[in-house]
Amino acid sequence: MEKNLKTIRNWEESQRPREKFLLRGAQALSTEELIAIILGSGTREKNAVELARSLLASCDNDLSRMALLSYDDLKKFDGIGVGKAVSLMTIFELSRRYQSQSARPLPQIYSSVSAYQTMAPLLKDLSHEECWVMYLNRGNRLISKEKLSSGGISATDVDIKIILKRAMRKLARSIILVHNHPGGSRKPGKEDIVQTQRLVSAARLCDISIMDHIIIAGGGYYSFADEGGL
């Protein structure tokens, strides 16, 4: 029996939307192929890509118009039931929320105090030690903050290669290293000093500056920058 080439599972594997996504990345897919992945399946007359194409065409290929379609609007399309309608509306709602958040100005870290105020709620009451990294852009605005490691009472390991790799991927221009001392002493230990010096030296080779290394403990903090340790 001759294969029905309209059915996506009969396509060449590299041309199926999901497989193509995994092989070549999202950027390689057309808008209708991305929508087809969300739909998951089509009808007897149309596969998922063709159904996505019809849906787009009804909105003049304008995603902003498609995002305004109501549940009842979507249900009018043959092949779109409750599950597919809800999935599409969920994607567009997430997109709206993302755009709303990304439009907010990034917080600016202008001193050791502002860095401490940002990180203290995460670290000050922990009974174990954690190490976090703050990634900043050229204007000292916080791109992201990430936990690097978590350990027991003893010091956590600082993986310099991971820190710098993430910094370059985020296009960060400076870094603030932050960790806590559960015992309450703000004074840096010998290992803290050595790790800071190693990070400063390695970051310099990548044209990334270490803005500070802050130790949170005992209701306050120690700043390497403020104390001339950088």
C-alpha cells in the first residue's frame, strides 16, 4: 500500500517538526512548524503542519492577531478541540507574561550594600554554606543570579570554569561572587582569599571583571572590594 505522504510520520525523519527541532534547533523551523509541534496532531484531511498553516492564514499570518483568538474562536477550527485550544492559549499567555517581565528595567547593583540586600534573603539564615554568582551587564545591572554550589558546614567549591563559561554565554561584563558563613564569622578564610585571587586572574583573561566577593554572616557581610581585597 502506498504511503500517505500527508501524514507527518511518513515524512523523512529530518523533516518532521519535532525531529527537525532536535536536530537543528528552533530557529530552523517555520512558524507553522512550531505551531504544529504545539498542536501535536491534525485531522484525517490535514496533518498538524497543514492545520497550523490554515490557522495562521485565517489571521493573515499575523501572530499578534492569532494571540487574540478566544477559546471559542479556536474551537471553530476543525481539528482543534479543548486540549489544543488550551495549549495554544497557554503559549500566548506565557509569551505575554515574558514580554511584560522582560520590559522591566534590570536592578542595578551599584555597591556592596545593594549586592548584600539582593542576596541576604537567600543566604543569611541557612545552616549550610552556599555559593552564588551575580552576573552584571556593562551598566552594572543584574542579568541573573545563580547558585553555583551547596554544601555542608565546610566551604563549598568554586568552579571557575563554570562561572566564566556562564558569564560569557550571558554576555556579562562583571561578576559578584557571594557565599555565606553559617558559623557567623564574616572574616574570610584562607581558602576564600585564594579562590578570590584565582577567579580575578582567570576572569581578567576573559575581559570580565570581578566587582566583588561578598561573605554573608552574622546579620551583616564582608566585602572584598570595600576591604581592598580585589
